[in-house]
Amino acid sequence: MVNVHCELLDHHFEMPEHPERVVCLTSGITEALFAMGCGDRVVGVSAYCARYVPDLKCPVAGDYLRVDEALLAELQPDLVLVTTGAQRPLGLKLARQGLPVYAEPLPNSFYGILENIVTASALLNQVTAGRRLCDEMARRAAALRAAAPERRPAVYAELWFGRHARTIGGRTFIHDLIAIAGGDSILAATRAGYLELSLAEVAHRAPDVMIGFAEPEQPVDFRSLIVQRGWDRTFAPALIQSTVARGRNVIHDGPSLLETAAWLQGELSAAAATIQ
């Protein structure tokens, strides 16, 4: 057995040298575990993980904020993986119950995603596989940066999390996703990660492109929003609509982020071709 300390939860626990029963409640890490060849050790996932792992057969043990305690007890996990942010209270709750729970930080950049993959691979005693995956992701990101159009469109991202809308500053991996794809986020110099909307500021900066993300449970008509705000009569941004589907989800931080970047690069290239 090895002793583990999760600083973000201030939680000590013991687990096997090679944990074989992993419950992962964060979809990006679940996808990474399968990508590094550890999928056979995952015995429980969140309600969102199947979007990013084809033919996922693991039982759903919870979502971002809740867990099925009876099922979790039945699964007898060696390790439970969560993240911080809105999921941190769940991690703290599981820690108080004495479960072997480890929280990864919300990534502030593309490099934070790679850091989390290395940490997850170390917890599973598969560091070489984790490093190999990170190297491949870094190579793919570099190739996409090199293929980006010379004319980089100015990009505004509007993200709807249920009824709550946010845009992005410079301290989030979504900024890096846009940069890898060949765009320049209009609020890149802002030191925060996720910001409340300032429509006047967006109008002032007049971006070439608007990326809109909304969850399927509460869809948002971004074209109507552009018209309602009068943006169609002033700077008329091209609209790129992101979804929760693998390769189209700008808020997902798993390895398929690079699939999203490739798709986004195509969309940005098409938008750039129309800019005068």
C-alpha cells in the first residue's frame, strides 16, 4: 500500500501500489485514462464521460455535483478522482467519509491539462504511459499552431453553463484552445479565467468571430442573441457553435481537446477568409 496526500482536499489515504478499481468523476481524466491504456481499471464514471469514450460500459456513479453513495460503496474503489471548482465540495464530502479521493485542479492552461494527466498516471503507477500521451498531445498542438492561418481572427467566446453565462480571460485552457486553433481571444490579457459578460466591452472590441457553447438541457439561440444585441448591424461576427459532442466541445479538457482544436481551426480559417 502507498500513502497519498491530496493537498487540495487536505486528505490522506492509503491505496494499492497499482490501483485496479478507479472511479473517475471528471470526464477529461476518464478520457485520458482510456487513452493511456488504463481503461480496464476504471470501474465507475460520471454521467458525462460516455461523451468522450466510445462504447463506455462502466456504471455511472455520479455527476459533477452528486454521487450514488450506494453504488460507490458497491464498487469498492481503490481511488476516486474528482476535480476542483464546483466539484470540490463533493470531493471534500467523500474525503470526510474516508474514501480514497484525489482532486485534480481545474486547468488554467493547455499545460495544466498535461500536468493533470501526469498526476493521474502517477496515481495509477503508469507514468510512462501518461508522459507518452502528453508528448503526443504536445506534438499535435504544435502541428495545429503551425497550420493556423496567417490572418488570425479576433475571437469572443460565450459559454452558457445552464442559466449562467461566462466569457473567458487569459487564465483558462479555453484561451489556449483558441490560440492553438489560430484565433486571438479578445480578453486574453485579462488575468481571470471565467468572467461575467460585459456586452459593451465585446461591442467595443468588435470581434471577428463569436464562439457559442450551451448545454443541450438549456439550449441557447446564439444567432438570435447577436441580432438582439445589434451586433449584426455593427461588427457582425461569424458564429461558431460548440456542443457537448466529442471534437466540438470547447469546455472539455480531455485528449480530444486536440480534435476540437482541429475542428475549430477549420471554422476559424473559413471565417478568416471572409474578413476584409
